Amino acid sequence: MRFRQAFTTVAIAALLPIPVLADELSESRVKELVLEAIRENPEIVMEAVAILEQRQAQAQELSQAQVLNDQRDLIENDPNAPVLGNPEGDVTVVEFFDYNCPYCRRVKPEVRALIEEDPNIRLVYREWPILGDGSVFAAKAALAARKQDKYEEFHWAMMGLEGRAEEASVLRVAEEIGLDIAQLRKDMEAPEVEEHIATSMQLTQALGFNGTPSFVIGDALVPGFVEKAQLADLVEEARKDED
């Protein structure tokens, strides 16, 4: 908060019509001039805040772009992340999600229709359980289902679940699709399961995502629910950039 106030003061000072170099003014004199300007022109505060927010947004965009550039291979080609669609596709769509996220469930048919209509999409799923213990249990179970070659079937079934994903409901879905529960529980404790979730946490923090679902498509970072048409447009844009 103190940084924001100080930055706002500097921004206001930058807007002042003062023909004196900043280093010629004492801190107290700058504050006096700022207060005087605010009294005479209250709207200057909003201008200063707008400057601050614009600079913060620009800094965040640059930071996200740098992370995306530096971490592209891990984001798109992590061998510890499930891949649906076409593993050899020319465009990669990465989705960070939580099984208890209502918007993730809403976007399920949009994503599924996307990969069914475009056979050249690699869909990389990153389990990002941020909505409680049930989400963590569900993510671990899904990742463990890979050992029984049932990740995709389990994933779609979980996304169609009514009610919260908790241990009981997750195991019920696992049984319904024919998973060996004893084996599943054992595989849930495998180090690669913890590693996948930890990597998801690190990537989302670095990319500035703060909720699910969140997508990475080419150079686009897309937070929130997205309809299939917009996803398809982003895929085409990424495809053109590759060309």
C-alpha cells in the first residue's frame, strides 16, 4: 500500500506544471505542491491512478511474455502432463483446471467440441487443484489413472460429475469406469503426481493466472470461460504465427 501511495504521489508530481528540476525540490516541498495541486484539481488523482495502473499492466504483460518465452517447452511439452487430441498436432492448447470449478465444467463441451472438430490440436491438461482437499484428491486420482490408461475417460467422467468432487464421489466415478481402486490409491502417491501439481502451481503463479480455467494458446494467455468459437479463433491465430 505504501508503495502504491508513493508511486501515485510521484505520478501526480509528474503531472504538475512545475518548471523546476525534481532534484532541486525537497521531499516536503514536493508533497506541498502535490497537495496544493490536488486541492485545485482533484481530478489529477484519477489521472495519476490511471498512470499507475497502466504502468503496472504493461509491466505484468512484459513479465508474462517473458515467462511464456522462457517456459514454453515446459508449458507445452512437459512429459508429465496428459495430452489429449492429436499428440502430433500443429497447435497446442494448454488448460489449467480444477474438477470443482463450475466454469471448468461449463467449458468441457467447448473444449471437447474443439478437439473433435480440429484434428490437429494437441490438448495439454494441467491439473491445478485450488478449490480444497476434494480437488486435490480428484487431481491425484486423475493423474494416477494414467497408469491404467484411463486418464481421458476418467477426466471426461469427472467433468460431468454432479456435485462436488470429494473422495467418495471421485472413487465412485473411478469404479464406474473400471479402475482398480487399490492400484489407483497406490499410484496417487507416486512422486510424478506431486511433481505435476507442484509444476502447475509454479507455472500459474509465474504466468499471473489467478483462477480456473486458464488457457495458453500460442502467445495468448486466456483466463476464464471461453466458448468454442473464440478458442478456435485463438488456435487459428497461433497457427498463423507458426507459419
